[in-house]
Amino acid sequence: MRVQAADKRGRPVTIGGRTTSIGIAAATGPTTELDPLLRAADAALYEAKQQGRDRIHVAR
């Protein structure tokens, strides 16, 4: 994937050759607490990174 962006001076640049790892966490029911979900998603992100590049890991 190639993404068009701007550098610090506002000049157009193309970003490519990057990888993405994603951690996902979902609430199992109604909640007003965001911090536990963020911690679970962060832990899932690091698990995805440990498994290699371009991975998605869902927290249990």
C-alpha cells in the first residue's frame, strides 16, 4: 500500500514499504471503563508483533 502524505514542511511525500500489526480488544458487555480495554488491546498488539509482521491479534 502506498499512502500520500505531507512532510514537516507541507511538501507531498509517498509512504510505502511499511508493515502493520494490530491488537483488538472488545468488551463482553456494557462497560464504562476504557482502561482495561486499552490495556488488553495493547497486550494483543505486542502479541501480534511477537508473531511477526502484518498480524492482527484479538485479546481473549
